Amino acid sequence: MGWPEVQGLAAPLALSPCPIEGVEGVALCGTLSVPEDWSAPEGRHIPLRVIVLRATGPAPVGDPVYLLTGGPGQAATERIAAFAHEQARTRVRRDLVLVDQRGTGGSNPLRCDTPQEDDPDDVLRQRAHACLERHAASADVRFYTTPYAAADLEAVRLALGHERINLDGGSYGTRLALVYLRRYPERVRSMVLRGVSPTDFRNPLPFSQAGQAALDALLAACREDARCASAFPNVGAEFQQVLDTLQKSPATVELKPEKGPAKTVRVSRERFAQLVHLILFITPLARQLPFLIHRAAQGHFEEFAGLAVAFEDAIAAQIYWGLQLAVVCPEDLARITPEDVARETPGTFLGDSLIHSYQLICAEWPQARMPADYWQPVQSSVPSLLFSGTRDPSTPPRFGQEVASHLSRSRHIVMPGATHINPSGCVDKVVSDFIAAGTAEGLDTTCLQEPFRWEFFIPKQKP
């Protein structure tokens, strides 16, 4: 298969005012109709939801910032309040453009029931089939890969009349940014990548080792912190104890929320391990991990069960699972070999369970054909700013370094103690300064070099 070519656009994109709660300034909304298969513009068309947040200052410039979300499977417009806050400095002079990637939000969404961490194999297969059946009449999932999403961004750029744009992507959004840059290099003025997921990433293969390294670093920080070490002196051994206990016999917890009926939650070893991995993404929760592990070692799984339900609900609400599979199955899972799994997963708490689940599901999923050079490194001289965290449980700094080595005008910032994507006032200022200057040369990043200080949660009374 070749790369999708943008063709068949009939008219500019009409935008209308659409005030958004919690977002100041002018917001304009519109829908662009594009071919589902760019090689067949006379065939089925799908909508792309677009929101433009107009610059708030008196002298805006003409190159907006296109904001690209992660997952894959997040809808950009559903994060609009967070984006408006993080990009407030940049927005003084530049419009912000949010496009729901095809398969998410208001762009022919592929909403499906997401799997649970310990679903049996047959249930995982059933979920994949149910997802395909739900959207069989409205979508051909072979046309929902990253190359098609990049073509859609180009269509939006053309329809809005932007000569050049700036890209800001997080997690999977960094891959989309790189693919767009490969295809339309002359249209990109600058690029920001946060938590770098390159085209050859092979999601979720790196999670096992990266998650183990992040957990080891967190437990080491606990040992070096006098209060944490005093409260939880054996937390590493307790973690292994919990894994061993759950391997023999999963825990059952009865949750009794203040509102609604009671819920019985089964905590298996796989569910526990995958939840720990998710917790490591989020600094406020990661601070609580020694306490949560200690409680579980004492036989109290209520906190973990509550978090498991909360995470599952949040993922179900935020991730359009059909789109995630449409991307991950042909772009990532198809390139994971048994030798890769045998090399990357032993000795890690996550093991191969997550990969195994995806392999089962992707075996049932229609396989899109990818361009032959899709997985090659993206080479460019476009000014680029990359961020990585030393405690990232999914995209550790080596991926950012590898991508940066092919971007001749890039700067890769590794933040000590940071996790996956770390919005902060400091990061926001550095990004704003970079986009304003259009270069990483001379950029003041002093505030990013201070190691992150972990303030672990310690109960008032020793547990």
C-alpha cells in the first residue's frame, strides 16, 4: 500500500461560534467531510470535528498550533479545557486547532466496550467481534490508521487556509505528528513531542521493562526518603508477596459506594499488575503506591479495587477502543515476534499478559496494509522540542533520543523523576517560548532540570 493522498476537497471549512464552558475567548466549531478511503473520493465520506480556539491577544500570527492527543483513541476536542489551560501563553498570539482523529469524538467514533484486565481469552475475542459488528455498517476499520489521520490533518489545514502550522503531540500524538511531518514537511514550522512514541514503537512491548524500571526507581526513592522508609521498610518484598498471593488466589472485594449499589471486584494478579502500571503514569497516584502496596500485603485490597474500577471507567470514557485497535493491530502488534516477547518481558511485574491480550484481539481484527517505509525513522530539519521523563513507564527517554537523532534541529529534554506526560507551569512556559521563537537554540530550560521531589503519602498513624 502507498500513502493516502488528499484529494476531492470541495470547499473551505465553515466555522461557527460555539462557546465552550470553562474555556475563555472565542471558540469556532465546524465539521469537514472527508473520504473514508482517500483513494476513492467518490465513496463513503466521514465527518471530522474541528474546533479552533482563536488567539486571545491583539496581534495574532498566522501559524496556529495543532494539538494531537494520545491513546491511541483519545478525542482532541474532549480535552479542550486542559489544552486551553496548558496553552494559555501560546494562545495569546496563535490559534489552537483541535481535530478529533477519525474514529474518535465527533469524527465517526468507533466506541466499543473496552476489555477488563483479566478477561478470559474467549471474552477478549468476543469483545473484538462485537466491536466490529457494532460499526460494520458505518466504518471500514482498515482506513483508520495513522497515515489516514495524517491525511485528515492535511485536509483540515487546507480547508482552514493555513500556510504553515506548529504541531504539539503527546504520547501517541507524537507518532501522528511525526507521520504528518514525513508527509508534509514544508507545512510544519515547529514541532513539540511529549512522551515520544515513534512509528516503530511496537506498543505495548516496551511497557514491561519501562514499567519495571519506573517501579524500581519509585521504590528506591521510598528507601531514600526517611519518612517513607520508616513507614514502609519492606515495601519491595511486600510487592512481590502480593503478586505471589494473587497468583495463587485472586482477592475479592465488596465495594460499597456512597451512592449506587455495592459492587464485587475481583483482583487477580494480572489486574493488580496492570493497575500498578497505570498508577505509575500519574504522579499524584504514584506517590501513594508504597502505602497501597503495604495495605495489599496486609490483605486490604479495598483501595486497589476502588482504583481499578475508577481507571476502567475513565478509560472506557476517554478511549475509543475501536480506533485504538485500528491503529495498534497493524502498526504495532503485527511487528511483535515471540522472540521479542521472550526477550523483553521476563523478570518484570507486568510480564507478557498485556501483550497476550492484544495478540488475541488483533488476531480477530481486519489487518490494514501499511506503507512499506512507514516504520523508518523520520528525518527532518524542522525545529523540534522533545520531552521525556526518567520514570516514564511506557515511553522512556531512549525513544525520544532515537527520534531526536534524526531531527537535525531538535532539542531533547530529559526531566529527572518525571513520568509520561508532565504538564506544569514550567513546561508550558518552555513550550510557549519555543513556539514563539521557532527554534530550540538559546531556549532557557533551567526550571526543567531540577529533579522531581517525591512527597510520598504517609498516613497520620503508621499503618
